[in-house]
Amino acid sequence: MTDTELRVSKIQNGTVIDHVSAGEALHVLSLLGIDGTEGTPMSLGMNVPSDRLGRKDVVKVEGRELSDSEAEVLSLIAPEATINIIRDYDVVDKRRVERPEEVGGVLVCPNRECITNAGEPVEPTFAVLEDGLRCEYCGELIREDITAHLRN
Amino acid sequence: MRHDHLLTAKQLSRADIETVLDRAAAFDDNPAAAGERYADELLALCFFEPSTRTKMSFETAAKRLGGDVVDMGSVESSSVKKGESLADTVRVVEGYADGIVLRHPKQGAAKMASEHVDVPVVNAGDGAGHHPSQTLLDLYTIREHAGLDDISIGIMGDLKYGRTVHSLAHALTNFDVRQHFVSPESLQLPRSVRYDLHEAGAQVQEHESLDAVLPNLDVLYVTRIQRERFPDEDEYEAVAGEYSITPETLDAAKDDLAVMHPLPRVDEIAAAVDETENATYFEQAHNGVPVRMALLDLLLDDD
């Protein structure tokens, strides 16, 4: 067990998100819709030493396994992250996040005049660009602060 | 052209555009060229916003091809008033017609509609998004007057919300065209269109005044600046006056400058300009019929 892992307690069932870019852990929690009021046990390490990244953040969430769509958005704010799914204290799945070609279902288009904000049966979908996201319906660009557009 | 729908001008290659324009030219020469090939075809007109030219020219085009139209009528008289979704509306209309022409106030509406139906959808305007069939008739008109390569075009007015501008700018990136955008700062091109023009490597310059660039232009495409875009009447009047065209304005232009406008105009082109050789906007509107005939011919053809 490394010094880094010692800083935050082990979890029984849930997700450990490791190698999050330093300073992005709070955005990851925002992505997961966790603000601490849910009562979910959760540990956070920020700016801890990392061989690979120099400094990194680590997020451990009890009782919650990251969905594929959440993992896709995670890749946009923490491209180096690894996701560890924990069951009964064991890592049952470990994977690097992969940058998808498009993401759907997790973000809301910031353009109020977009058809995806009009109460129609359509899932907001975004093409992943080198430097941001683009709504597949109205073409609106999201180039900064992606987490501000997460669906509540 | 092998497309199921016409949703944005971005989807059109140069070859696609030339195919439509060449076929439009054939219909222009001989409106009966399609014969009765479309005698059993019905085109649905679903206009959730007012329209005169676009709707009537699609109707004329369908009828000139030997087909007919079914018209949803105004929103006030339709099920939309009862809260029906667009997705449901187009799924119902799909059962009545062989193609759907859709105008809707929300951006991306035509794309969403196209995902719910198996018949071709033509985007006839989606809010401040796109208006690709207008662009095809604009290109047809530009080709007739100036050709589509090695030309300079000025695009002036409301560049931010003007869907005809957005579609035209995208389409022109297929050609050797220098694009000059002229507008007040508050109505400059939206970020998404700039992004695409940059990605396409387009030759683009932006100006707040027409004066410096006018003498170099082969085409001047004027659009309406709408009152509701401005916080107060005085500001609107000041800006609108600065971006309007009179016969005197044209003294500084090339003799064969083509002045275009998607219409309706209010006072951004003075009526006196109609009498000049430069006035091209009514011819442009007339071109809507052969161009939309060509477009329907390509989209509805099952072969």
C-alpha cells in the first residue's frame, strides 16, 4: 500500500477514481452529483504526490459504481484518470478513461434555443473536439467549465 | 448527391452543390423537364413560424414537378397548440407524405425530426440555426452573376442570428470565395460559425463598416437587422441606418455588383435601389422555384 492510498480510507463497495488531474476532484464530485448532503461516505485526496502526474487528486465513493456515460464525461475533465470498481474491498474492474467521440445524456446544451431544451424526446449529445464539446443538434460550443453544464 | 435529408449547408460538398445547381438550371430552362414523374408524390409543409417565399416556392416546386403538397397550416390551428411534441407531429405527418419541409423556431429541430422519420426532411429554417435550401438558391444566383470562384462577397447585417448568413458562410467554404462580414459589433457571427469557418480554412475578414470593402465586392448580401435585437429604439435606428443601402451607396461599388437579400426587407435596401442594375433580390427569390425543384428531385428520387 502506498503513502497515497494511506491518506484516504479503504472502501467496501464503490468506485475509486485515481489519477485525477490535480485540483479537479471537486469537479469530479460535481459530475457525480455528490455535494456531501447525501450521506454517502466519500474520501477525497487533493494534490497528493504521484509518480505519473507529479500531483494528483483521488476520489473514493462508497456505494456508487460509475456508469459508462459518467466515465465518458470524466474523461473530459480528468483525461488521465483510472477508474477502480470495488466490491467487498477488492478491485473487480480497473480501467483508464477513454476519450469518446461523443457524449450523451449527462450534459445539458447551454443554448436555451436548442431543440434539446424544448421538452422534446431527444437526448442532448455532444461531439468531443480536441478543445471542447459541440452540441450535435444546434452546434453550440462548450470550451470551458464543462461541469457547469452537467444535467442535475 | 446522396443524402437522406437536407439539414444544414455544412453537409453539402462542392459536388453536391454543383449537382443541385446544374439540375436547377435545367429546370429553369424547361420547368416541365420532370414530366409527371412525381405525380403521386406529396410533400408536407410543416411551418411552425411564418413564411411566404420559402413555403410558397416549395409548394410551387412540388406542383411544377407534378406532385402536390399537404400543409399543416398555422401553429394556432394545429395540434401543436394542444401541446403535441414536434417528434410526434412529424411521425404523424410521415404517414401522410413522401417528404417533410420543416420550419421551426428551435435550433436543431430539423435534425431531431429527421431522427424520428424515414421520409426526407428539408430544414426550411431552424431558429437562428440554418436555412440550407435558401443557401442553394443564393448560390445559384451568385453563380449566375459572378461565378463561384475567385470572387469577393460582402455579407452584411444581422450575422449573429441570421440563419441564411450561417448557411451561406458554410457553403461558400467549398469555393474560392473571399468572405467579408460587415455588422455592428453586437451582431457579429456566432462563435460556432467562426469555429467552422476557421476549421474549413475560409478566407474571412470582419468589418464594422461597408465603406472600405465595398469597392472590391462582386456580391453584396444584405440581411435585415431586427428591432428586437436592440435594447432601445434609438440604438436600433442608429445601427439600422448605418447598414442600409441606397443608390448613392452603390456609387462606390463595381458596376456589376450584385446586391442580394433573402427578403423580406424592411428599409435596409431603399426602394430606389430596385431600379438599378445591381438589384438582384427579386431574381434571387424567383430562383427559389427551380432550385427547390432540383432539391426535391434529388431527395425524393427513389432510383
